[in-house]
Amino acid sequence: MIYRRMFGFPGWGVRSPFTELEQLRRQIGRMYDEYSGTPSLRGRAGVFPPVNVTENRENYYLRAELPGIRAADLDIQATGNTISLAGERKITGVEENARYHRREREAGKFSRVISLPDDIDTDQVKANMTDGILTVVVPKAEKAKPRQITVK
Amino acid sequence: MADTENKELKVREKQELAAPAEQTRSGLVFTPHVDIYETEKEIILVADMPGVKTKDLTIDLRDDTLTLSGDIEPFENPDEQDMMIEYEVGKFYRQFTLSEVIDQSKIDANLSDGVLRLALPKVEKAKPRRIEVKAG
């Protein structure tokens, strides 16, 4: 079957031989998710930080868990219909002659761009950093808000 | 080690607790990432617990077992719909067994920006002491 598709059999075009494997991998991944009971709404984030995007009629909400990062170390920009988050996490407060028993927290830079589907109002974007959770409220542009259509 | 300065943070999935004790309310429980290091005078434990406020944090030390437990208040508006969810939100719980003897009256805890910093001072006699060996 892969052989046929590679040679542009009518209607299929030329496809990479890996697309079928990719689909198979995704299906198996979904099956594992259902088996283990975790909700399969979760996508695999490849970039730090993992971000949850939710929306209601007026706004998009972006949330990320960034413990130990102060507002001054964050750089958030809104352009077009994307929001970019960049910053650096530093580990501070360790004394000179300390011996580590366990080290699980990491420090370093991060940078991520989130694209939103609808137009956004870049002037009204607000961000709030509380208890290590960053919440960015992105209002939708007026013309992108759903309009209720009454049926006469 | 020069490239650790510019390295980018990688995503690490939140670790779910493998076999949590039964809880009264259902929900996910995660183990927070911690750094533990020791100086001469104290043991310092730093834990990442984003979203936990001071009133929702419980620190318990008894019988050489330190238990950290943090609750999360739901912070989403009820009319929000999920578009892309990359991490789950849940409570934090972790237990440690401490090997040193700790002076419980002088424990200092500080929670800010979602990071808990616990300073556990060692009891005087746990500090290393040189023993003189006399000949004869």
C-alpha cells in the first residue's frame, strides 16, 4: 500500500512513506492514554513551558506554571495573533559550600510562541503572575467574537 | 560546562503520584520537583509548587518523616472551554525521610512565587565533632 502511494496513484499525490507510521503511532498513543485513564485531551508539549489555552466568549486565557520566576524575568509580547513568552529561570539562594542530596529543579532560558486562531486585541492583553502561575488574558477582537443570530 | 548557561529549559511532564493514599476528594496528585541540599548548619529543601497559596500548604514533620502537602484552588472561570491543554492541575504531595536529627522548633518555611523553601536546622549534636585520640 505504501508502494502505491509513493508513486502518485490517482487521488493520493506523493506522500512521505512515514505518514502512515505517524498515524499509527498517534493511534497507539491514544489507545495508551485511554487505557491508563488519563484524559487524552492532553497534547505532548515539546517546548517549555507547557501552556493551557482556554477561551470563553470574550477572551483567550493562557496559563503556564512558572514557579520561581519573577515578573521582571519574563518577556511577553503580543503581535498579530500570536503571543510570545520568553524568559529565564534562575536558581538562587544556594550557599557556597552546600552539598546536594537531590537536584530536580532546572534553570535556564525558555521561549515560546503561541498562535491563536482568531484576531486578538493586542492593546488589551493583560498578564498576571501569582504564586508561580502566569495567566495571560487575551481579549478577542470585536469582529472575532461570536455573534448571536436571532431567528425570526 | 559553559553551555549550561545558555541551555534551554526542556519540558518535563508532571509526575503523578504512583500510589496515593485514598483521598476524600477525587483529583490528580502530583509530586513536586525538589532540590535538597545540606550545609553545615541546616538542610534546605526547595520545592516547586505553583498555584499553592500559603493557606493551602501543610508541612508535617514527625518521626523523621517530612510530609509536604499543597492544595490548589481552581482558578478557571466556569464558562471557559479548553482549547489546548498541555499540563494538568492537581494537588501536590511528597514525603521524605530525614536522616539527620532536626531541631523542630527552628524550622523556617517560606512560600513565594510558588516555590517553597524549607530550612531545617540540624540539632547541635549532629554537627560533626572531632574526637581527640589521646595516646596512652
